[in-house]
Amino acid sequence: MKKKDNITAYLFLMPVTVLFLIFSVIPIIYSLYLSFIMWNGFSINKKFVGFNNYVLLFSNNEFYHSFIITIVYTVLVTTLSIIIGMILAYLLNKNIRFRSLYRTMYFIPVITATAAAGVIWKYMFDSSQGIINKFLNFIHLPAVPWLSHPIWVIISISLVGVWKRIGFNMVIYISALQSISPLYYEACEIDGATKGQKFRYITVPLLKPTTLLLVIMSFIDSFQIFDQVYVMTNGGPMGASDVLGLYLYREGFKVGHLGYGSAIGWVIFAFIFAATLIQLKINRKGEEVY
């Protein structure tokens, strides 16, 4: 009977397994193979070049430029979305009026299509007709070249990234806050702790595992940014927002260096994997200290 149950389970799992192999595992393996060849995606001839694509990649200044921009974007989005998300979760975890409405409002950006949101924000950030600069002029402040200045453009796309991310972080933090025993806060109140001290010495340390999880998830998500930047700036001005995802797309699909583009993708994966391992190691050391 047990063997028959196992066979039934395998039969139900087979369609999902086949789809996973076809659309995930096989493309991943094939992209690794492509990173070792020179191919434009259309020609019959494929030239095996070994690690030449990776050597060329690490000797290309454009790669380092895109890498630095991606790191700046990732750090800004991860840091701000974690801090704001935690504060919002702390405030909206209290018994206040219209709490569900506020939670819904902050979560709507998470489920909004990134490309659509990018188009809307592009018009909002427009230097001459954008609603943000019109508001600044209304309160007698100078207009800001949000998407046309090399410094402001990375701030602009990072703000949109934070806007998209804080709702998700808030929901996860609310769930974590509800699992914290009230006894900790009651003990602090007996010792005369203020609200700020309870948040700093009780809430933040107990949210450490959740924070690490959100940092890893935000890092992975931000490091792969593409569609938002593509519709807002397409890498401009003067390459100031040319993130790695956009660099991969341009080299792999517009220029036709498919092998080189695959190498970029695997380097991105390597950085994400390494960062995740480092963060997990740091977390284990922190748990040993506690």
C-alpha cells in the first residue's frame, strides 16, 4: 500500500518536475555552456573560447562601472527599505484606527508591475512637467534634474526601488513583531524603560533573524534590477544608471554577444551567492555570541 501511495505522489509531482526542468534547470545549464562560447544567437557556428569571456569581462571598464552603480543602488535600496519597513511595521502593529487601510496602502507598490511603475515615476520625475518639480516650485524650492543628472539619477531610481520594497518588508516585520512575547516589554516597563529604549534593546535585537532574511532577499532582488531602470532611464544620462542587468541585456541581446552576456549573468549569480554565504556566516556568529 505504501509503495502504491509513493507511485501516486510521484505521478502528481511529475508535471511540475518536468516544467521545472524545461523552464529552469535546462536553461540554467545551457546559459553556463553559452558563457564558454562565442555566439551571436543566430549563426550556425559556435566557437568555444573557454574562459575568454570571463577574462574579457574582468578587463572591461564598462563592467566595473555597471558593478559600482549596481552596488550603490543595492546598498541604498536595502538600507532605506529595511529601516523604513521596520519603523512602519512597529507603528502599524499598534491598535490604531484604519490600520488595515494603511497596511494595504503601503503594500500596493509591491504588487504593482515594475515596468508600469517605472513609466509613471519617469513622468513624475520629469524636469519640466513632472509633478514633483511642480510641487517644489509651488513651495518656492528649485527644480531638481532627477533623471538628467548623473548624481540625482541614481538617487531617483533608488527611491523608486525603496517605494517598491518597503511594503513587503513591513508585512514580514509585522509578522515577526506579533511573535515577540509581551513579557519582554512588561519586564522593561517594570525597570522604567522608555518606548525608545524598548524598541532599541528589545524589538531590534529580536528582529535580527528577520532583518537578515530581508537583507538577503533585498540584496538579491536589487542586484538583478533591470526593467525599472530600462523604462526610466535606459542607463542614462551618460551611463550613470547603467546597472549590471542593463549591461547584460545590451551586450547579450542588442549587440549580439550572447556568450559574453551569459558570462555577465553567471558573474552576477556568483556575487549574489557569495554575499548570501557571508551574511549567513555573520548571522551564525551572532547567534553563537547570544
